[in-house]
Amino acid sequence: MTSDYTEVFQDTEAVEKYETVTYAPDSYASRINDRQRDYLRSLVRREFVEHPPVHHDFACGTGRAIRALHGLVREAHGYDTSAEMMAKAAEVGSRAYWHRVDPEGPVPQPVAAGFPAVVTIFRLLLNVDDGIRDRALAFAAKVLPHRGSGLLVVENHGNAGSVRHLRARRHDGERWFAELSHTQVEKLLERHGFEIVERRGFSMLTPSLHDNRMARLADAAARRLPGSDGYAVNVLYTARRVHA
């Protein structure tokens, strides 16, 4: 979470636009969010049969990951540098305890809420530098100190192996355009003692193709093919700590 992020989302108008425009009904982002919600709920039901987990959402924004798991966790904690984003999260019905963290400095301390736990880090890795990525994963490692602690789910919404990469040369050097490969995400997780146990892709399309009906039908068909997640624009990685 860079200082730029914090400064941008201290503006309530920017926060409102993020929630009501970027994630407007039937938008590209909201469609992916719906698919991710279904996946997360299925994952938690499958992996936490006996005891509901505590949810720690790092860089929680307006709480879409928190809302996705309503009713399946015993409590939720949202962490963000922007008080305005967390206020909007509460306003739109995200039920959690909110914790403002400093944009720089030591790795934030998670709330000691017990195990098992699920940690989500959405829409962060692509937008920040390596130092912030490492800080986020170090936070997750604090929540999940060993393999039996629970699960980490991280999002890459700019997979370098997807059709989105075709735009990379055109936007070379532009700060807002970034991409991460599966290998980069895997190495980041490995650095902090995590191994990927599942990878799931949610769209082969870029936003510019979102309104094309034929493209959406082709996307739906392609997502059913084995291995297609490797070429998806938006990907979730589910991971566990390596250490017993």
C-alpha cells in the first residue's frame, strides 16, 4: 500500500467512484468479483469443515472479500491505510473489525484471533513495489505461522501470461500499467514460506472486450478447459505455509 494509494483514497469522491463505478453492477470488475465470491465460499466450505476460520483481509479497501465470506467465518478483520475506504466498507455492509495500518514502517501486527484463519490480499500485488509486496506477505506469515494455521488467497489481476500482455509494449514505462507472471507470484510466496496449493483463473478477457457478447461466450467456454487458468487475466492463488 503506497503513499499514493493512501493519498488518493483519502478523497471520499475517489472512494465512491471505486465502489459505484469500478464495481458497478454488470461491470467487468463486478463480474469477476461474483466469480471470485463463489470460489472463495466453496473453498472455505471445503477446507474448514469443523471450525469456521477467522478472516484477515489485508488492503481490504471497501471490503468486497469480507462480504464474500459473510456467514462462513467466525469473525473478520479488515486492514487498510485508508480510513475512508474502511468507512465505505462499513457503509456498504461489510461486517468486520477495522484496523488502520501505516503505509510504511514495520510489518503491521495482526489481531490475535486464533486459528484456523484465512488471509486474503486482493488487488494489491499488481499496484505496488516489491517492498510493499513483501510487507503484505510478511503480514500473512504472521497470521499463518505454520501449515495447519489456515489458508492465504492472493490476487493477481494482471497476469503477464494473458492476452493483456499484448498491450505491454504500447504502455511500456507507464506507471499505471503493470503485470506479474505466475513465476513472480510463486517466488514471492516462497520467500515468505508459502507454497501454492491451487490456482484459479476468472477471465480471459480484458475490460475492452467485456461488452462483446461473442467474446464473453468464448471466455466462458475457455474457462472450462483444463489449464486455462494459466492464461487468465485475473488469477487467485491459494497457498499454505510450508512449515509444519
